[in-house]
Amino acid sequence: MASLTIRKLDDAVKTYLRLRSAKNRRSVEEEVRVILRELIEGREEPLTPFAVPPAAPTVGPTPQRTGAVPEASVTLIIGGGIAAYKSLDLIRRLKERRIEVRCVLTKAAQQFVTPLAVSALSHERVYSDLFDPQSEFDAGHIRLARECDMIVVAPATADLMAKMANGHADDLASAILLATNRKILLAPAMNPLMWNNAATRRNVAQLQRDGVVLIGPNSGEMAEAGEAGIGRMSEAIEIATAAERLLRPPVPRPLAGKRVLITAGPTHEPIDPVRYIANRSSGKQGFAIAAAAQAAGAEVILVSGPVGLDDPQGVTVKHVESARQMLEQVQAALPADIAIFAAAVADWRVANEGEQKLKKTSAGMPPLQLVENPDILATISKLTDKRPPLVIGFAAETEHLIDNAKAKIARKGCDWIVANDVSPATGVMGGDRNTVHLLTRDGGEISVDSWPVMTKEQVAVELIAHIAKAVANNTAKRETAT
Ligand code: C5P
């Protein structure tokens, strides 16, 4: 079998894979596997002569493909207990949350629910036999253990938990649980006496030490007439909510309630209707900052010059061409709590912009008179009423980086400067990586924090983390003052 080195793929393919895997919360490697599987399953032509046999369901209907990209996937192990009937509802609850479910039934579970019902609800084939040649031809138990984001065991019987705690692997369910490197969520269900038995107590303690997460059991009536106590499996909705919380832990949103204004990209300064003066800025750094600020919970307005990038999701983007249009949109977007000026604004524009296309004449080249553009960063930094409390500029320099950046803070009147070396040898302009120094001004003091070389996305995340810290410090200071 050939192996594939993701590192060696084209940049565009790598970027696509990175974005898609982040969106689906999978590793890049897993995402590639999913794409290949989808490709094979979606093919109408049989792949001969070396066809991969399609995983024909042993029971139940042919899996339905909804077309929607699932966001997460779970291997659900259904143990043998009366609570197994609740697992049918659990499948539905997980799928409602866009969690794909592949089910494994223990031998005992099949006494309580049928593989047909489970398969019909999960729209997937059901697995139950460790020695099933259909799925074991390519180590099916390993795939069920790893090709998912999490394993849920519901009901987790005393026997299954004992096997897990002691590392047994004598059936498909226990083999999966031993072979997995994914999070495991157990929903125990058993008679209260079994739950309180010293052996179960030891096993539960061991499983918790091993990092396994438990939900329930709840207390209540047992299936056995007249018995009550702790041992009822949690309700399907409780298990699904716990699974979702583990799969998609709440993301910290340190900039929630803050309005962040960002400029990005180059500006195009028209010479005539078809020609313009431009620079090599790609806009990647400003766009990455906008995406990071949005992910941190901020309301983001991005004013962008002409770039070849997709608008970041959840961000209000104002597309402009020239510096004057950029200033206009920036002013219209105020007030803001934080303003980050990452655009490479052209310093000059053509004073005598031609209304018609300039023609070559025997009289020689047309004189291009340049006038200075408005300095957006300086204009906003010097506002008296609507000045954002934190104004950050960029300093792209080819020499004397720190000294020039320090002078720029003073000259422009901003609070922070992100300084980067854009000498052609660095490949920063238009490239994917950046080496930056963050200069922060506290009163008259300027501190310099030099960061290692990072991708522009990492620089963005780091900058937003610094901003979030400053915002939190300011809030704390204000609260102690009052
Ligand atoms: O003066 P210099 O172009 O080096 O300053 C860079 C910083 O100033 C950047 O933050 C850039 O976005 C901002 N700038 C601006 N308007 C200009 C020129 C630069 O906002 N006309």
C-alpha cells in the first residue's frame, strides 16, 4: 500500500484539508480517510480489478446518505440491559445534534434491541461480531475504535465496566474499548445492589482514574418489581447532551460583546479607468485576525482592499478599492472597542486621475503627479470623541524594524504596533508565515515582545489572545476603581 505524506501536498490542498478537518473536528489524517471513503461509496462504476468491497450491511437497510457533512461521529456500544431500549432514542438525539452514529451491539444487547432497529435508526450497518470477516478484513474493530471522535457506552453494564477496568478484549465491544484512543463516555445501568457492590465500586474508581467519563446512573425505580435506588441509566437526552459537551466543549469567547474594526489588504489607487498603483499585500494577515477575533466572540467589521480571499465567516466585510474609500468605511464603522489597522494602505495616490484611458503619445510619458493619501491609522488614533480604546497599527519595515516601529507608535498616536520584517528574503508579503514583534505602549513606556516565526493564523490567534488579556485587565482595573 502506498502511503501519503500530507506535508508534501500542494498548499491549496493542505489549506482545504486543514479548514475542512477543523470544521469537522477531525484530524487531517482522518479527514483524508473520510474523503476517500465518501469518494468510494459515491462511485457508481465498480472499481475493478482491485475493488474495495463496499461494506454491505449485514442487517438492516442500505445506509442513507443525507449529503450534509456530519460534524462529529460517535461509536455507540449498546450493552445488554433492559435500558438498551433507551439507546434507540439516544441514536436519534445524537443525530439531531449532527453527530454521526455507528453502533456496536454486544451479544447480550441483542436480547433487548434488534440489530435491524438500530441499523434503521442509525442509517449504518450494525457491528456485533469480533470475528466478522466482512468488517475484520481490514481490522474493523480498530476502525470502529479510532474512526470516530468519541465512544459512548449505553447502557454500560457491570460486566462491560469490569472488562474495561481490567483490560479484557474477548468480544467486539471490549476490543474496541481497549483499542481506542478516543474519549469514552459511559452511561452505567444496573441493579442498585450491583452498582453498590465493592467490585463495581473498584471498577468505577479505576475507570475514572483512566480518564473515562461517566454520566449517571440516576436513582429511581428499577425494572425489577419493587426495587429502587441508584442504577437507572441516564435519559437519552442527558447522555446526548453530555456527549455533545465532550465533543464540542464550550469555546471561550473572551471578546464577546466587543466590536472589533480591522483593515486588511492593499489599496488600489487609480491612474485612469483601467490602471492603478498597488502593492503586494495579500490581506492574509488581516483576514486571519478577523477570523480569530470572530472566533473569540467579537462582532467584527473588516474593511478590505482588493484581495483574492473568501470573506471570513460571521464577519461583516466592506470591500473597498482606494485609501479614501477605506477611510470612509472605517469612519462609518465607528464606534469600536478595538481597531486593528493591518492594511497596506498606499501612501500616495495620483492627483490628476485620468477620466479616460491615458494614451501613448509621441509627446512621451504622461506626468503622474502624486499626492499623499489620508493616514487612516493616524486619523483614527487622534480622534477625540470616537477613538477606540485600543488602536493597533502594523509596521512593515525592511530595515531598523524596532526603532522604526517605536517611532511609528509616537508619530501615529496608536497604542500597539505589530512590527514585521517584509524584506523580500523573508517571504512575508503574500506568504503564509510571519515573524512579528509586538510593541505595546503603557504611558510613555514601550515594551517589545518578539514572537517566533509562525503562520499568519497563529500570529492572529496570539494577537487576539493578547488583546483579550488587555481587555480583561482593563475591565478588572475599572471594577476595582468603582
Ligand atoms: O506609515 P506606514 O505605512 O508604515 O504605517 C503602517 C500602519 O499605518 C499600518 O497599520 C497601516 O494600516 C496604517 N496606514 C494607514 N493609512 C495609511 C498608511 C498606513 O492606516 N495611509
